[in-house]
Amino acid sequence: MSYYERHIFFCVNSRDDPQRPCCAAAGSQRLHAHAKARLKALGLAGAGKIRANQSGCLDRCEEGPTVVVYPDAVWYRCFDEQDVDEIIDSHLLRGEPVERLRLP
């Protein structure tokens, strides 16, 4: 059994190359902080529950701030706190991926 039931990883990569976007410039650190606080407030953080992690580049920065939920291997783009809340409420709480935010 895994230490955490699920991980939600937020790409917080920052790059100096103006030819290629990065998730950090699109506010991914703010979204990660929101997810951590929301999971904690809901009592979903901690051993045996859900962990919100920052990650380095997930190599999909062109698609918007990138988030991936493991072990489900569901990839999302999320742009604001409401998107994060929807992922938490639908996917992490009910096991129903959010199709409108899902990356192919």
C-alpha cells in the first residue's frame, strides 16, 4: 500500500526562454498553494490521504499550467482556483475526472 492514496503534482517550472511558456509564469505556484490549503481544510492531507506536490517541468507547459494526478495518470490544465477546486471536488473526492480540464 502506498503512503499516500493520491498525489496531485503541479508543474512550477520557470524558464527564461521567451520562445517557450512555463507554468510558473501562468501562476502555478499560486494554484499549488491553493490546493494544499484546500486539501488541508477538507482533512484530506496527510498519510494515507492526498499529497499536493510541486514538480519540475512536466514538459507540457504550452498547454497551460499543468497538473497530473497519480496513480490515476490523469493530466489536466488548470488556470485558476476554481479549476483546482473542481479537480479536488470531482476527481479527488468522487473519483470522477474533470473532462473539460483534461489534457489528451
